[in-house]
Amino acid sequence: MIRVCIVCVGQTEVEFVKSCLAPYLRQSQVLAFPSLLQSPS
């Protein structure tokens, strides 16, 4: 299985990856997981 890390800048993008992209890509044996960027404070 192929693993893909998708870099996200907001929580909305993370939810999109989890709810839309990941299930779609899983059908093609691709495991997609989001990674949320944190800004330095």
C-alpha cells in the first residue's frame, strides 16, 4: 500500500482529507493522512 502525507494549513483541510480524499484513495490502495502545520508562536 502507498502512503501519502497531505500537508494542511487549516482544520477544514484536515477534515476534507479525512472525510473525502482518504476514503476515495483507499479504493486504489493509497493511504492518505493529513498533517496539520502549526505556526510558531
